[in-house]
Amino acid sequence: MSQFQSTLWTLISQARQGEERAVTDFGNRYQPAVVAYCRRLGLNTEEAEDAAQEVLLRFFCRGILQRVHRRHGRFRSLLCAVARNVVHRHWERQSAQKRAHVTRSLSELDVPEKVPDKTFDHEWIRHLIDLALLRLGRAHQQYHQVLSRFLLEDSSYAEIGRALGITETTVKNRVYRGKQKLIQLLRDEVRDYSLSWDQYAQELEYLAAALGSGRQDLQEAATVALGS
């Protein structure tokens, strides 16, 4: 088996060395998933964006990368843990400010107290699918046009054909071929942040299982992108 090359960890190392482009690339790739998760934890849009910035900066400023390698941790799990910690500290600060006027415990605040990690997993997979679809659109626009309507808009073959001015047979062929390319592109996204071939295989298996309890709009994407 060939030597495993982790794109993500190379990017993080470059960012920690002060390479501005690497910092920007890292943020563009992973900040949207963190923002979505923070929103699910009760933060508004501005607060979620600020929290996501803090989460990503911690990777560069607090030696997290070295600790992850020593513990053989997974990037997804680490990102989730750091995000939860940042949001928890946000609610602690807000609670302290409120207590300056009215004594009130954190448990009484109008925020989700126990959001399972599967919440992050679902946002993470949705983001990976978005990244894969973006790459598909850049490389194969004809497949992206059809597949995005089929998966994300739940359009029928006939509806897609009318919208694009092509036959249903052409639509079916492009959906099939687009799915095959999307499968590989999504697996490439997972490979980029894995540390080894074993972890890559385990991550694919975990994410596929995580979608079993996901929302209906993610079910088709899970079958297409993470199924065997």
C-alpha cells in the first residue's frame, strides 16, 4: 500500500508557520461546518461566526496539532470537541453577565443543553457533500447541474430534463455517472483530513453509520457518497 499523505495536516502545519494562504484555505474549507454547528448549539449568526474563528485559531496557537498526532486523534472529533468548548465558554460568559443583574444558572438559559455529537456529524457530512459537489461542478458541470437538482432539490428526471432541455435518458445517465464521481470526490475529502489508511477506512465507516439517524434530506446523499 502506498504511503499515506494527509493534505489537511500539511495545510495546518503551513498555517501554523505563518503562511497566510494556508490559513485562508483552512478557514474556507472548514469554517462553514463549525458555524452551522455553533448555530445548532444556540448561537446567533454573528456569535457563531466569531466562535468558529476562535475554534480555527486554536489549531494554530495552542499546539493542538502536536497533541492530535500523539493521541492519534481524528480531526472531525477534535474539531467538534473544541467547538463545544468554545460555545460552552460563551454561555458561561453570558451567564456571568446576567448574574450581575439577576442570579440565574446556566441550565436556565434558553439554549440547548445536551446536543449530541451526532449533531456535529450531520453538519460535518453535509459540509463534506457541499465540498464534493463544488469540486464536481468545477470539473464536470454537466453532472453537477443534474445531480444537485436530483439530490438537493428532489427533482424528478422529467423535471430536470425540462429545466435543462435534455432528455430523461440523458438525465438518468448523468445522474448515474455523477453519483460515481461524487462518491470518489467525497471519499477524497475524508482522505484529506485522515492521518492513515486505517483511520481513513474507519472514518468512512463511521460517517456512513452516523447518517443512519440523520434527517431525510441527507439520507440519499449518504447512500450515494458513503455507501459501498
